Amino acid sequence: MMTTDSTLHIRDLRAAIGDTEILKGVSLTIAPGETHAVMGPNGSGKSTLANVIMGHPAYEVTGGEVIFRGQNLVDLDPEERAALGVFMAFQYPVAVPGVTVANFLKAAVDARRPEDDKVKASAFLKELREYVAFLDIDPAFINRSLNDGFSGGEKKRMEILQMLMLKPTMGIMDETDSGLDIDALQVVAKGVNRLAGPELGLLVITHYERILRYIVPDRVHIFMDGQVVMSGGQEVVQELEAKGYDWVREQLGQGVAAPV
């Protein structure tokens, strides 16, 4: 039974590709209004966590659950998860030749609404143009095929444009900051911070500390070998930036790990 509780409860989540286990018992709770960051070295399972939450078919969930609005997302198709208000900004957004940005977004917005309450084209275009200007996107892009021939930075801005238009209650950013120069990074953060509020839970997955200067997390989780091995506040980011992941390994070797 669906509830209005938009807290994301990840409980002992385990997932694999074939015989290779990647997530090895991940537990996180992200309440509305909270921003959580997940950091970790390459191959630690960060992006797998994002993909499993959204239902990527390449991954098999072998244990645990992901509860959102009273439902176990593991049991739902990706489009059903999106309909509940879960959104993912991809590290590598795909191109969709032949489908314009405007048409794609209109279809996506309408898919979130009842059949007899589709958004009027005039209201949709007004809001779309407002957000395009806010994100410093060339207005001509709304009539181009989605991400087709776009630069990396342009694709990432399109991800944030989609997020603004769809207004999710749980946003997942899978290394959206990768490959961005500082100007594009600031625009991406500006868009996320505009949407942030008491109804939005946010999971920011990143290698780098720099995006967390602009999107400030309430909690920071360090991921290694498919598990959360350390959690804390902004001080974890500062320690990691100064000392690297060897500091985390040293802490773990000494039996020091903050609770989730």
C-alpha cells in the first residue's frame, strides 16, 4: 500500500552481476529535506547503488530492500519507480536522436500526471523556457534532439533541466559532476539548490569534494568494496580531501568507523 512517506529506506541491500557480488549489505536512510553524499574510490560500487535503486536490468538484487512511499522499489519496474517520484541524473546521459528536448520533457511531465490532467502546452513551455534561462542553456536547444551532438557539460545541464521540470521527491545524482569545468559545475549546483527543500531527498554520488562545496550534504558516507564503511558530516569530506582514501583504510584498520 502506497503511503505519502517519502523517506528512502535502503536496508541490507545486496546486488550482483552474474556471479560477481557488488553491493554487500548497504543500509542508508534519506529523509525528505536531507542531502546525503556517497564518496568512494573507483570500483567501490557507488554507481551500482544508484542503478539498483532505479532498477537497471543488468543488476540482480540478491537481498535486502529499498522502501519508498510504502513500496519496495525492488519489486517495481523502472517507470513505476519514476512515477513514485524517484529521479536519477546519469553520469553518461544517452542521446535520443529524433526526439526533441521539448517533446521528451512534455511526455515525461505528462507521464507523472493523471490521464485527464495533462499539462497545457502553453504552461509547459513557459516553465521550460524559465528553467532554460536559469541554467544558461541556449533556447535553441529545446528544439534539438535530446543530447544528440551535445557536449558533456550540455548533457549534464539537460539532466538538471529534467530534474527541475519533473520535480522529484527523491533525486539521485550519479557522478553528475564528472568532466565538468567549474562554470558548468556551478550551474548544475545552482539548479539542484533551486529544487532543494523540505520535500526533496537527495543522494549525491561523487569522486570529488568540489561539488560538495556547492551542494552541501547533511551526511557523508564512504563506500568501499560494496559497503558503507564510514559516515559522518562535512568533516569527513575535509579529512578525505586532505588525506585521501588511505586515511579511511587506516581508520578501518584501527577499528574506527562512524555509524550510518
